[in-house]
Amino acid sequence: MDTQTKAPIIIVKDLAARFGNNIVFENVNFNVYEGEVLVIVGASGCGKSTLLKIMIGLQKPYSGQVLYQGMDIVSAEETELNQYRQNIGVLFQSSALFGSMTIRENIELPLQEYTDIDQATIDSIIRMKLGMVNLAGYENHQPSELSGGMKKRAGIARAMAMDPRVLFFDELSAGLDPVTAAELDDLIIKTEEALGTTMVIVTHELESIYKIAHRVLMLDKEAKGIIAEGKPLELKEQATDPRVRSFFLRQKPDASDEQRFYVS
Amino acid sequence: MKTQKRKNCPEVYNISFIRKDLNLFVNLSGNFGLQNLMVFRNEINNEIYKQKLESVTIDFSGVCYLDSAAALALVQIEKEAAQQNIQCRLINLNDKSKGIFSVIREDNLINLSSQLERSQDGFMYNLIERRRLPSSTEKTQDSFIFRLVERRGLPNQSGKSYKDFIWQIGQTSGQIAKDFANFVTFIGELLVAFLYIIRHPKSLRGKDVLFYIHRAGVDGLPIVAMIGLLMGLIIAFMSFLQFKMVGANIYVPSLVSFAMIKELGPIMTAILVAGRSGSAFAAEIGTMMVNEEVDALHTMGFEPIRFLAVPKVIATIIVVPILTVYADLFGIVGGLIIGVTSLDLTLKTYVTQSMKTIQVFDVVTSIIKAAVFAGLISAIGCQRGFQVRSGAQDVGKFTTSAVVMAIFMIVLADSIFAIMFYYVK
């Protein structure tokens, strides 16, 4: 997809995050273009999840801006933020389905809160969303009765309940077997093609990245920011930065004595 | 693989000592591991410190199994010996043992780097030489050996505990202040949520309120009734033992009803609800925090406090006064059982005596107290739940804290009420 012709839907400007005095990242600038699948990658601890949490308004950055259609969600008031939240859907690492509710109740929650759609229509919307994620017939199950992959899919159904413009996925395939992870990838591709939803995905599953990503953003712990940006295959073949190469070629950087074994 | 290797290795070890002048030769053979670590370490140490020594040579040629803990213990023996100016040498290590020593070396070397000069020709020296490790001691404090030494109660820096104590006082005071600030903030947020619900009554989750009324109220009734009844029985019985000496049996009903309604009913109920429901609220919200469910609520645009805390607080405030009235009633019934069976009072006298003592004011204050306690219990329970950050341990910690804090606040509020109602009346 040619991103240049599309307008950016989210603009991240000079973003910096800290934990206490520890700088997680700084000077992070990038755009999320409408209709693209942007994958954020990087080794553990580089701040991928922090970046995602800032982008969905869960965490405040140290400085910088996140502009959604011109509105800065970092400095936004709670009511404005709620407006933004109705336009996004989030799938958490642990799926975060509400354990005390059935799958139906999980999905209908935002629909009941934010719309005046009658119950019959809501029911059919729920059936449709569950059908989209291959979970038709599971309306009345409790989350605890579902497997890990099914929970993820139910989570996606809930994230898509309000037909959001941007979907965020935190660690999409963490803890899933390869087959289930591949199914999820297919689901992502299908959804993107059918609905044209913009997606921001945090993952480090290489196979997924090649399959689903239009564009990849790579964060690095040492560099405290973005070290690469581009199409996944181009990055794999053309990147000169050893950190990027080692990630995409799945090799340890050839530092000999870097990684020491400590007892503790 | 491991078991195969151990097949030819006896489960026991053997140590033989040979003394030559001021030199000790220790011959190790057999199996050295976690299971016999304490025994062989003591055995070797005893031999080393029996008489004055200049050097110890530990020969590994007969060792057929060595695990990392045993290797660590031997390194520790070497370290302690070095502190007593005894040179220690480890010789004839096979490849596997060398591998183990190389895995544990890094931390130890930092610990042992100070003895570099002393054991120039020792095994450790060779290792250090080979690894060219900086002689920094920064990592010593949190290294494994250090912790091991501390846990074993071996010599440690002295004078540290005094500083620790003051540090801990500061730390705890800071924690308490922060806790209090957190709680006040939470109460503020809760009030904002309440105001919102008053303005938008539809946003209250009625189903949840009913659910928690059932949980905290209906399910809690049997235990509250039972405790109330037993309290009444006990007070009646104990006071009867005293009153009968002065022939004042007739005042037992007054005492029971007065005590139950003014103090014991509200307090006992509140403590039971704190234990049953306050803890449940904390654990429930805490688990939701761990599972990212609260984050999910946030991103779906739901205010977690309004969504999770408000129904619980409303339900508790509705339910606890009712439970308190039940507790009062059952207390009086408990007293009545003793009164009628062993005090020679008729049912009618008992009831009229009780009625004479109780005033509407007392019942009303009892209910007000109960409602305030309910607010405290549920608010603390929810607030503690929201404080959970990660893991099951946090859930346990904050659940406990919810109950302890709630009971403390109940007693504190009760003392304030005692003084307040005295002046109001």
C-alpha cells in the first residue's frame, strides 16, 4: 500500500517517556496512516507497550504530543479523551475480557453505553462480530470457558464492537501456539481488507510481521527511540544497522562478551 | 543425560584429609550436590580451622558429580580461607567441573577480586586473569554470595542494622503519608463519580448494585444473625452473673439492648462485612487490575471508579444498616433466651424492660453509624483493589490491608461518633 497518498490519522510528535529518572524513549516521531497496518517491534524492555499505552491514553508521556485528527490526546480533557476512546479499539495482551460477564455482555457493554440502538439490533451486531472472529454461538459462554486463542478472538470482537477507526493490539500472538497465531494473522488481514480499519500492532513474532505488516517501526532500548522504519521485507534485505539486521535475521548481535551469565 | 552420567557415580561422597606441616590436602571423591552441601562444607571447614594452616589444596580428581551449589560452596570455602590468610587451591578439575565454575565465576570474582594479590597462584587467580575482570565491588551488595552469607548468619558488616532501622521508620512514615493521600484522592474521585451519577441516574449499573446487595447483604445475613444472637446471649449471661449478687436481674434486658444497639450491633456487623465484603471488593478489583480489565474499561471510555466502585459502595451503604438492625434484633433475642430461661423474667417483662431503655434516637444513630461504616468499608476495599499493580502477591497484600484498614477506620469513626452523639444528645 502506498502510504504517501493517505492522510495520517495519528501523528506522534517528539514523544518521550520515563520511569522515574529512567528514560524509556525520547524523540519519537512517526505517523500512522489511514488504513495501514503498522507493526511496532523491538526487544523486550524497549518501551513498545509504553508507547502503545500512551497512544491509547492510558498513560501520560513525559513530554510530546499524540495527535488524533488534530486533537492532542496527551493534554486532552477526560471528555475529549472519551470521544477519542470511542473511535479506537484495544486488544490487550491478556485479552482482558471481563471475567464476571458472558461474551455477549462483554461486547454489548460499549454499545449499550454509547448508542441508543435497541437490544434486538445489538444482538444481531454481536452475532455478526462473533461471526467475523469465528466465534459464532459462543455468546453465552464465560471467558473462563474459552481457550487462549478464543479469548483473543473474543477480545478482538469486543474491540471492534463500536466499529473503531483504529485498532490497537498489544502483543498480538503472545502465548499462542503457531497455528492459532497464524489464524489470528489471517483474521487481521481479513478485517483490514474488509473494513479498512487502521491497525497498530505490537508484536515480535517475525512470521506475523512479514505476513500482516504494511510498515514496521523498530524501537531500541539502547538508542531509546526508533531505529528503523519501513516495509518489513525491505528492512530484512536492505537494513545496514546491525541491530535491525539481527532482529530480522533472528540472530544474536555478534558481540562476543556482551551477554554475561550472572548467578542471581 | 544427567541421570545417565550419575549412573556410575555413587550417591555418597568421600573426603580424605592429609596434613603436611602447615599444608592441608583435601581429596574429594564421589557426589557433591545440594543434598550434601551443608555436611561436606562443615566437614571441610572443620578440618581447615582445626589447626593453624598456611595452605589448602582441594583435589577434585575423584569427583564424579558436582552441581553449581556445591561449586559455589567450595568457592565460599576458598573465600573464607583467604580471609584467614590461608591459601586455597582447587586442582584437577575435569572439564565439566570447570564448566560449572565458569558459570558461577562472574559474581564470585567480583566478590573475590580483593584477594587477587593474596592468592596469586590459586585457581581463582587464573580465572580472574583469564577473564580480566575489573576489581569493582559495586555488585557485591546484591550478589548471590552476599545474600547467601547474610542468610547463613555469617559475618557481615556491623552497625548497619541501626541505620536500617531509621531508614525503615522513614520509609514506613512516607508510605503511610502516601497511603493517606491516595485514600483522600480516591474519596474525591468517588464523590465526583457519585455527583455524575446523580446527574445521570441512567449511568448507574442497577444490575450490579442488586448483585452486590445480594452478595454483601442476603448472603451475609446468617452469619450476622448468628453472631448477634451469641453476643446477646453472652452479654446477658455475663451481666446476670454480676447483677444477681445485688438482685438487679431486672436490668439485664436494659443492658443487653443498650449495648447491642449503641455499640455492638453496628461494630460487629461492620467488622463482619469488612471481612466478608471489603476483602472481596479488594480482591475482585485487584484481580481485574492484574488482568488488564481495568485498563480495558478505561480504553472503552468507562470510568473504572464509576463502573466498579460506585455500585459496590451503594450496595454496601444500603445493606449494612439493614444488617445492623438484624444484628440488634438478634442480640436482644439472645438476651431474651437467657432472661426467660435462667433469670425468671417473663417474656413480657423482658420486652417492656428492653423497650423502656431503647429510644428512637439510639436506633437512628445506630443506623447512621452503620451507613458510615459501610461507606468506609466499601471505599477502602475498592481503593485497595485499585492499588494492585502486579501479580497474585499484590492482590493478597492489598486484600489484607483492606480488611485491617477498614477495621481500624471503623473503630476510629466509632470513637468520633461516641463523642459527637454525646454532645448532640
